[in-house]
Amino acid sequence: MPIASRAFASFKYRTGTEPLFERARDSYTKYRQLFEARQLYGLTPPPRHLQERILNGYFPQYFSSGRQIAKEILSLVPGTPRRVLDFGCGSGRVTIAVSKSLPNASICATDIDAEAIDWCREHITCAEFDANSHYPPTRYSSGSFDLIYAVSVFTHLPEKMQHDWLAELARISCGRLVLSIHSRHHYQHIPPADVDKFLERGFYYLECGTTDGLPDFYQSTFQTHDYIRSEWGKHFEIEDIKERALGWKNHDAVICRVR
Ligand SMILES: C[S@@+](CC[C@H](N)C(=O)[O-])C[C@H]1O[C@@H](n2cnc3c(N)ncnc32)[C@H](O)[C@@H]1O
């Protein structure tokens, strides 16, 4: 944490004003979200607990981050996709922004989180939402989508489940996929004693506690680019891996194509 932030945090703590600052920050978040949701999409923001479930916090940038990621994803694929799937859409932060950028595309979105999907179905009309099971298959026919993206989904799944879902995504794709993985700067979360093992094997599944509302398997996963090329390469042609290309430099983007 930068020195200025540390000093400010200590000031708030010592003077007992921390709760006051937190309340002010939450109010700012609430009103900025309300304003953006209404102005941009004519809706109300998803409830706070659904946002916290996917972002691990409550942030004023909920909608702007969705817009930024949508822009980044669409800049990574050629042409104008017409049939799009948001795999692991959460409360539709990115889905809604993608649908704005692709007004003529048919957009589907799916997640294991039935509560988030119920909220999306009730509030977002520009996409068709589904709740999928923890394990494949989905209800979609083979070759349904010319663009499938998954933002921060394969960053949470154990290895066998990743392979099962990659095979399913390969089945329902007829074009490109953009799948996010943790960038190198996230490797700091791997326990130091395991880093060498991780770098040799290329895959690490960190069990770091459960997330309210999501199943126990939802943990933190890290993969090296060599691992992606050899293991994910069994399912798709890996066209490119762009470092820190998604979410304001937060995640790497794996750009895949069905063979
Ligand atoms: C970090 S959140 C990201 C949500 C959304 N992509 C976004 O960026 O706002 C990860 C999401 O993946 C979903 N998820 C995890 N495993 C899944 C699976 N097997 N199938 C579909 N969704 C899954 C979770 O329920 C959660 O909504």
C-alpha cells in the first residue's frame, strides 16, 4: 500500500472516523451506480451482495469496469460477432455492455449462480439468461456461438473441471473464445513455499476459503502461459495470450479458436 494511503488509513483508525469514511464511500458508490445504471441502461444496479459475490467488494466502477472489459474483449477478436455467449456472467456487468456495443447480435449469458441469473432475467432484457449446472453440458447446440468469453471464471475452477468446461465450450463454439486468466502479478498470492512447484507444473489451485452463495470448488486458480498452450491447446488452437489485456490490466486474455 502506498505511504499516503497507509497514513490515511492510520489517521482514520486513530481518530475513530473510519466508519464515517466507509459510510461516505458506500453512499458515493450507491449514487454513482444508480446514476450510471439509469443513464446508460435504464435500470437499477444489482443488489450489493451480488456485486460483492463476484467482485469481492462494492465499487463505484461496477458499470464502468463492465464497459471497459466489453471494449477490451471486442478489440481482441476480428469482425463483428453475431452470436455471443457470456460464460459465467454473474450479474451481467459485462453482458449488458457487450450487448450495447453489438446491437444486432444475439447475446446469451449463463452462470451457476441461480440468484444472479434470476436478477438478470428480471432486469436485463437485451440478453437471454440461463442457469447452468456445476458440470457440463449446457443446453446450447453444437457450434452455436461465434464469440464466447469468460471473464474471471477459469481463474476459480479446479483442473479437471476446467478441462470438462473447455471441452464443452469447444463443442458449442464455431469461432473465437476469449478466456481470462490471472496475470503474473497475481502469483504473489501463491504461498512462497509452493511457487517453484507451480512454475514447474504450470497450474496451481489455491484453496483460500469459500465465497457466500457460491460452491466450495470456487477458489483461486493460476496457470502459466506454457501450461495454457499445452493443456488448453488440447481443446482449441491458442491464437494468442495477451498479457494484462482485460479489466484495466488485471487479467491476461487467452484468445482461442475452434479447430
Ligand atoms: C468473478 S465472477 C465474474 C462474473 C462476471 N464474468 C463478471 O466479470 O462480472 C465469476 C463467475 O463465474 C461463475 N462460475 C463459476 N463456475 C462456473 C461454471 N462452471 N459455469 C458457469 N459459471 C460459473 C460464478 O458463479 C461467478 O458468477
